[in-house]
Amino acid sequence: MPDFEIYFHGLVCFFAPEARNGNRTAPKTMALFVRDNDHERMVLTADGERHFPGFNTISMTVTGGPQGVIDATDAGFQSDVPHLGDDTVSRAGTVVDPALAIQLAFPPIAGRLFAASRYESRGSYQLGHVNVRRDVARITLLTFSADAVSITCDGQTIEVNPGDGFVVLANDSEQGGISTTGDICGNHFRRYAFIMRTPTGAQANCAAVAHVIDDGNNSPSIHRGLHLDRVLALESLKVKASAPTQLNPGLGEHGPDNIDDPQAALGVELEPESAAHQVVGPTLTQTQCSNTNWP
């Protein structure tokens, strides 16, 4: 029975039905893709093809293999993938509302989540007057054994070739992950606010994140996966592509058509960033989330 690797890149949150301040051991039940006007969702296959650009629905079908849950207790994943429930990442009382995101429900398979690649620089998370530093995952990885895997987006399906053994689910920045406008929403990590709410219905504040050069890495070892080098090559091809890409449609009731105007968002009130966080280096992505406190 072949092993499959599902890599995630870009603004993606791994959801579990646990408390905001839980112990982070609950199995993940879905991946949430953040919708905004700067990131484009797509499926990348081993041949370099970009499928379903800007998809609005996604599902995964798995045939065969052991049934179970998606385990996310790996030390590297827990260290490098920040939790949106952490008080240093979002305001107290805020929770994720999956209805605000594009949801990929995980099938009942026995799988494991890992941090497959991290940035060389650490991330500096600033929320109000609190600033913490931590290593940051660049690409995450879901592994499991199965006979066959298919991905369906907006009613169209592709099969993952068992001989290739992997596929990439991406939500990548059109700007390459660097803020070019200097606006408050230009810090890409803060766009996770678009899948978060407070109990009063207003959307949440997220930390601003900047990279810290030559600050070292202290996390446990990462799990590269068998095909990470091929995945990184695909990412390079994507960034260098000269063909125009389809921008995501406006967010409608889920958010503003122009997220660079924070006043246009559904109750988003983001604090101005300090000068140290105005310029963002790498695309700082990948989070965990939960919402059992949300009705």
C-alpha cells in the first residue's frame, strides 16, 4: 500500500474541536483556507501543473488504508505552527469560525501532521505591547497510507498518482509574501483575522509578524518528508511563472473586496504596527486553530 504526502503552503489553518486554551492534543478535523484578494488557492501536482486556481470548494477522497484520526502531536509541528488561540497571537476571547474559510474536511484516515520546512529566520510576533519570538513553519505535511487519493475542487476531480506520491495544496500570495503597500493589512499573518470572531461578532485582532535575522532556530527536528525537494522546486516554478494568475473574487459577506482598507472589513480593527513590523520578509504562514468556545 503506497504512502501519500499532502503538503500545505500559504495561509492555511489546521482546525481541531478543542478549547481556545486547550492542550493542543485533539486530532485535527479540517484545513481552513483563508480567503482574501492577495492569495490564490490552487492544487499543484508533481508534473508542475497548477489545478483549480482560485477554487471555492475542496474535498479529499481516500480509498483503502487504515482508518483513524489526524494526529498533530508531533513536537516540531506544535513548536513551529503557532496556535491562533495563543494569547501572544490573538486577543483573548477570539475564536475561529470555520464558516468564514474554505474548508477541507479530513477523511477518517490514520494520518500525521508535521512541519516539513521552516524559515531560516525566526518570527517576531507583536500583539499590543507583547512581543515573542519563535521558529516558523514554511510548509506543513500530512502523511498517511492508502490505495488511492483524489482531490475535488468546484466539482472537478484529479487523482494523485501513486507513483508521484504527493500533491501540494496551496494558498499562495500573489505578491510573493512581501507587503508592497505599507498598509495595516499588509502584514500577511494578520489576515488570519478574516476567519476569527469575538463572542460579540466582531472580527479579531491578530499579531503582526516580522522576521528576525540570524536569531537561530531552537525547535525540535522537522520531518522533511520523502518529496520535499520536489515540492520546493514546484514552488520555485510557481513564483517564477510569467503567465497572469486569476485573482480571487471578492469575499462578499465573508470580508471586504479590498482588504487593504481595514475599515471595509467586517468589524476588523487592527492596531497600527510598530516601525519594526512595517516591513515583512518571508511569507509567515501556517497556523492551528480551535473553536469550541464559539456557539
